[in-house]
Amino acid sequence: MNTAARADSLIAALRAALGDAAVLVTEDTSPDTLARHLVDWRGRYRGQARAIVRPASADQVATAVRLCSAHGVSIVPQGGNTGLVGGGVPDATGTQVVLHLGRLNKVLAVDADNLSMTVEAGCTLAQVQAAAAQAGLLFPLSLASEGSCTIGGNLATNAGGTQVLRYGTARQLCLGLQVVTARGEVLDMLRSLRKDNTGYALRDLYIGSEGTLGIITAATVGLHPRPRGLCTALVTCTTLEAAVALLAATRAALDAWLTAFEVMGALPLKLVQRHLPQAAQVAQTVSLGDDGMWLVLIEVTSARSEQDASEALEHALATALGEGLVSQAVVAHSDAQRQAMWGLREAIPLAEKSEGLMVKHDIGMPTSAVPGFVATTGQTIAARWPGAQVVCFGHLGDGNLHYNVQPPPEAASGDALQAFEGEVNAVVFDAVQVRGGTLSAEHGIGVLRRAELARRTPAVALQTMHAIKQALDPDGVLNPGRVLMG
């Protein structure tokens, strides 16, 4: 049977099992409906799919996997399609099936006494946050894309976000999973336990695997008491070394009350001023001075009261001002001011997108190594490409920088851009590796970083990863070509 005939047979089988409405194909679906499943958020990766399959339950996911496997068709799991490394869109062959989990969108249970909640994978992050808030609790994972990204995707990529400093990544917030395996079996690990020492940690194996080992269909997540007090501030530091010293000082003074510590260089702020001036207005409350200044966003929570949070942060900042770590500080005195401060930080990726193509990096390293990395790498880039500009911002509290490089005009497109990207990647990743860092702190590997992973990961680690993939997905049904080469 030829490829087209096998595909037609698969479509018929999927529709018979899941219903006609659950299976979209190009022949009877508008291009606009399909397009959002075929292009990544950055517009860097575009593919074609034989079908978009939208199951409504874990059992339907399992059925779809079994049918695709039987027909020799590979599957690309997809949630909100907000990924940044090309891991959630099909390739260009038009033979793959996109398995979109948006219909698995129910909050299944909230156990307030156990500080846990069980949700289906297609729930948006905002939906999970809202369900926790309705119970008077907090689900602290927070991303700029939380209105459209899904909890299944967050776990599949081990998302980080702005509060890792206090609460950890998605992995630390997950208690249990339900996963459909490459064989089309439902593996139910939806326990709400914080201690479970029975055998291998299968839950952790699937978290961060980007849909290459199994398809997450539901999760039990840990919740936290909702803080009674919250205080946010924007401060300026004359150097990045001062910002790191400020981080150490506020950690020592505030301990677990310190929930966010974000840093923004001068250039990303200028991009926001250029492209999203409304979002940049809050930056006028502090003077940025020269291009060497750094803007820091700090957030503190208190279990007691708003006043406690405000007094604690103001005291820490007053001390920092006295020690010369901070040149200016502005504390938010209303929710609108707080939202404006966060709006400035979250506007940077959109401003970058409006500015044009950039070579992007999601790197991580010990916070102590960040100033030296930024200084030396910036000098190397400026010397080799005088017209290039570095857009640096990110989660300094956990050592995760978004270190993006805008190419000079002569390398802004075509083969020149491709060559520039390769050379810049080598400069950045070499500098990261020397400092014991990582080439992907929170975005994952996907297609974008798989060659770098293969090049820079020890052979024994790569062999182990390939062995796990071979054991769990021997036929390469799940998201082939992502994470691992070959």
C-alpha cells in the first residue's frame, strides 16, 4: 500500500474511532484553522501535517497513538504551540499527525487540605492558576504566555518562568502524571504524594522530554498557600556585579520571601520604548543613565500582610542604597503599578519580535558567573561584529539569561544571517560551557538546539538518552527529530 493510501486509511480509522470533528485535514478545513498548528510562535518553523487530531480523553489519545503506530505515521504532540525551539510543529513532509490536546481541558479535582490539584493536559496555565485561586491557593508557575500555553506543554518542556527562585520549575511543582506511551497504553501515575520511593522516578523521566517518550494527558500539581502580602519594586544598578551582589543581599535579608529577581539591560528597554511605548512608561520612574545600567525587578511575598511585604522590601532596599548596590529604587504602591512593572518585563520578547530577527539564546549558569560571561562575551561579539547588538535580560535569580544578538545590517538575512548565527552560537555556547552552564535553561531542545546538544553533551549521557528513547519508543512514533539527532 502506498503512502497516500495508507494515510487515507489512517484518516478513516481515526474518524471512525474519534468522530469526524476530531480529525481535521487540509481538504476540508480552512487554511486559517490549520495554520496555527503548523507554524511556531516565532515564525521560524513551518510544516505540513496529514491531519490535526483533537482527542477528548486520555483513552482517545491512546487510540490515536495505536492507530498512527499501526499505520507507520509519526505523531507531534501539541498544546498551546507557544514553544520557542520548534518542538511542537510538524516537519515539512506532510506525513505527520499533529495531536492537539486542547480538548483535554478539565480541572478534575482540587484537594485544598493536601495542597494539590489534578488537571487535564490541555488546561491553559492561566486556567490552572485561576482554579487554584478559586480555592484560596496559589499555583506559582508564571509565564508571559500563560493565557495560551498549556500545563501539559509546561511539563513536557519543564517550563521555568519568573518565580523559579522561590518555587522551582514545573518539575518541582508536579506530584504525578498520566501519560500515554508510544504503545498506546495509559500509564496512570496521578498520585498526589510528596514522598513516594517505589522504584524508578518515571514521572521525572517524562517531564522535560518534549513529547519524545510519552504524551502527558493529565497532571497532579502541588499548590501553595496564597500570600497575603505582595510588594514589587524597580531598581537600577550601575553594574551587573552590583545586581548580583544585590541578589545575595536580598536573599540573605528576605530568604523565602524573595520570589522574583529579574534583570534587564539597557538595549531591551530601548526596544520596548521604541515598539511598545505604553509598556515602557513605568521605566520613566527610574533614571537608566548610560548603557551600562541595569534595571532590576524584585518581588517579595509575605504570609502575613501587604504591610509586612512592603516594609521588608523597603528595608532591604534602603540597606542596599546605603551600601551603594542600588542607585535608585521605586516601590509599587498599587496593583496597577505592580502590573505596569511586570508589563515592562514581559513586553521585551514582543518588542524583540517587532525589531526583527535575532539570534536567541536561553542559557543558564551559576549566578556568580553571570557578570563575567556578559562582559567577556559582549566584548568578543563587539570586536568581531561591530554592528551587532546584544539584547540581554532574564531571570538573574536562578541564573537564566535570555542573551539575544541582533545581527549587523550586512548579516541580517539569507546565507549571511545563517553564517552569523552559527558563529555567534559558537561564541556564546563556548563561553557558557566554560562556566559550567547550560545551552537551554527553560525553553528545551526541540529542533533548534539538537545539534548543539549532540555536540556538547558527554558521549555517555547521549548514549543513555538514546537508550531510553529506544526502549520507550522503538519505532520512533513520538515527536521524531526532536531533542536527539538521528
